[in-house]
Amino acid sequence: MIKTVFPFLIAAVVFMVVFANCSSNNGNNNKETNMKDNPFPAENNKVRLSMITVDPTRLDEYNAFLKEEIETSMRLEPGVLTLYAVSEKDNLNKVVILEIYADEAAYQQHIKTPHFLKYKEGTLDMVQSLELIDMTPLIPEWRQINKTTLH
């Protein structure tokens, strides 16, 4: 039961943290304006969870590749909206990455970049298992609302 529920529990926590903090409204508390001005409408986003089990003896090496890939992607790719990695508290080699892309085209572009290919090729023998789960946001407009708009 716990193994079945765990990915969804992680997803819920990650979504709450990321969506509560990733507003791009620049101090504008008008919900309608935020949604209208957003260049990446949430209904077009590609949302995915990557569930990864890493060789525990190579975790530091894996994390270095992951950090470089995420930082580079977030800095260089406007269509990469969120890459947020977490691990299980008691099993640090079990990694979950919340990935949000502007759309399918942004995702396809991302997986062809030199920095992604470096990460993928560099960690290939470190990854013991990989499960990619495409997700559907239940309340997509929440990605675009700053917490201050709720007060």
C-alpha cells in the first residue's frame, strides 16, 4: 500500500511547495491579469514526475550531474518552467523530480540540449531504475497565482 501511495504523496507535497512559490506576477495581485499575461498558459504545460533510484554508492556523483543540469536548464531554457528535485528522507537514493515545461515542444527541445544529454549520458550507469509519469494538473490556474492573491 505504502509503495503505491508514496509517489502520489510525494507529488502532492512537491506540487504544493512549487506552486505556492513559483508565481511570476512581480507583485501584481490581480489574478485575472496574471493569468492573461502569462506567456505559458498552464493548460498547455507538460508536467511530469521522474521517479529515479540511484546507486547509493554513487549518489554524490549523481547529485553533481543533476545540480548542473537543473541549474543550466533553468537559466538557459525559457520553456523549462520548473525542475524541482527531492529525495526520500530515509532513502536518499530515491529521487523524484517534478518537471514542468511550457508545452510538449519545450520538453522535446530540452531533451536535445547539450546539458541534458551530458546529464543523461553521465548518469546512465548510476541510475538503477527510472519511471516517468506524465501528470495532469488538477487546478492548473494555481501555478500562476501568488499566495498573496488569496488574502
